[in-house]
Amino acid sequence: MSAMTLNPAELLDRLVAFPSVVGTSNIALMGFVADYLTAHGVPHHLLPGPEGDRVNLFATIGDPDVPGYILSGHVDVVPAGEPGWQADPFVMRRDGGRLIGRGCCDMKGFVAAALAAVPALQQMRLSAPIHIALSYDEEAGCRGVPHMIKALPDLCAPPAGCFVGEPTGLVPVLAHKGKAAIMIRAEGQAAHSSRPDLGANAIHALMPALMAAVAQAEALKDGPVDARFAPPWSSLQIGTISGGQAINIIPAAAEAAIEARAIAGIDPAALLAPVLDALGEGAGAEWLSSYPALALAADHPLAGLAEAVSGNAPLGAVSFGTEAGLFQQAGIPSIICGPGDIARAHRPEEYLTEAELSSAYGMILALGQRLAG
């Protein structure tokens, strides 16, 4: 079928077919999108990341020298190795109004709706442009989009706002928590457990930092708090821990992954300071990811615009993170608003309904109509 005639569901089918798992190449998928945009005469830029096999994409419908609005989505997905899938997760299926496949909800559905709207948007003579920004490795802690944000001053006038289309039931969301994650590691010396004097226990070396993490997690419950979030305080947890080979071998290596999630106004990286301070001799840390919280004022014009085009009143906050905080940090007012339910994400049989996809498509057309008015 010609790219000129693809509707949102057909585009979603094409996008799902690319197994763009986080941390792997997305060049084939982005090539498809670039070809689609070229077929419609839409100027766009492929922006390679430092990894060499992943790219961001930025396209503009309208005059790039006028402040406009970004439709932002990531094209990477989490792995689909869960046993609960009823069929190939990278072949979209239709079942009773459900569009099933990895990424349908998180968040290729929004991307498909934006791309499907391109022909109609081009006919609207927009007074302000609509940009489509597609990123990579969001699921690894928003690693790809900072490279695109850094390039924006050379691609367009400072945008007036950004819609990040993560699944919110098409309800505009004003705020989310920020996140920072580290991997702490310790090196020791293997020996038989009967001769601890001949070895150095790497797990023991990590214990001060692990104990500091547990203490910090408890301390954060005392505040500060923001009642918009659940829980209303910043949080910290040890997510994974590994080390050692057998009970009678002194472990020569150990590591643990620790994350912090911060309410708006708190630097998530700063929450990990007690853990880093507790690292002793033979131990070190690697930063895995960090992105700031989002906080858009309820009376900001973008909130009113999002309510008008979505038909839904804004919601105060969600606890999951998105790329919106990074756009906001760069001076671009941002809001989260996309189709589907986050509860379906990262699960087998992930789906978006046809009605939800259609509503997202309608929201994007409504945005274009307001900018053409």
C-alpha cells in the first residue's frame, strides 16, 4: 500500500513490525518514517546518536522560523520475552477492537496518529508549525532525546510547547517525578571461604552503600511531599543486586542498581548522594540515567490548549517519568497527553484500542485546526 494512503492503524501495524527494542538499532524504523515523510514532502532531519546505530528524527510541517508545537514520541520498546504473549509481539493483531503488539500503547500508537495526520496538517496552512520529534532509548532512562534537544536551536524557532504522547488516556498531565539511577560496583579477591584472610569480600564492601540506600529510602518518607503524586514523597530503592559464585567462595565482584525518583523541585541525582558518599575502598559507581521532573503550571496556556484539543481537563500528576521534563529543562513548556493506559505498558498482550488511536488522531487534527484558525 502506498505511503500516501496509510491510516493510523495501518501505520501502527508498520511501526510495530520493527522490533526496535531499547538499546538496539532503530535505523530501519526511522528509515521507513523518513521515506514516508519524503513521500509527503515534509522536511525532516535524521540525527544520529553517539552509539552509531540509533537516530532521532525531527520533522516540521509549516514555517520552522515561527514558534510552534512539538509532538514527541519515542520509538523504542521494552523487550517482549514474556511468556504471556499469544502470538508474535512484533506482528500487530486485531481482536475485538484491540490493536495488540509490543509498543502499540507505549508509545507507537501516538507516533502512528501523528504520522497519519501529516497529509491533513499540510492542507491547513498552519500559522505556527507542528513538529514531529521521534527519539530512541527512552526506556533506558531517556538517553536519546537529549541529543535531539541540543540540536533544536539549529532546526527551528524556540517551540511554544511540547506534547509528549505517553499513554494517559488522552488526559493532559501537568507533572511527573524525575529519576536518577546508578550502578554501584565493588571489586574484591576470591578465596576459599575457610580462609577469609586470603580474600576480600566484594559484597561486604558494598554493604555501607546499600545500608545508606535503605536509610535514605526511609528518610525520604519524611518529606518534602507533593500531594499530587502517589506516593507524595521522593523515593529510592535498590532494584537489583548480584555477586558471588558459591557460598564457600569469597565473592570477587558485586554490583547493585539503585534508583531515585524525585518530586518536582528536587534534583533526583542529589537524592543518591548519601549512597555515593558511603562507597568505600574498592567500590565505585556508574551513572545509568538521569532526567528531571516535569512541572507545568495549571494556568499555563499550554494546559488550556491541551484541554481544548483533547477534550479532557488536565490531571495534576503521574508518578512515572517521561521525556517531558527534559524538554521543559531546555525551556520548552511541556505536557503529557497520549492514548492508552500506562497499566498496559511493559506487559504481554500490550494493546491500544482502535477508538483510542482514532481519538489521538482527532486530537492532533484539532491542534492543527486551532493553529490554522
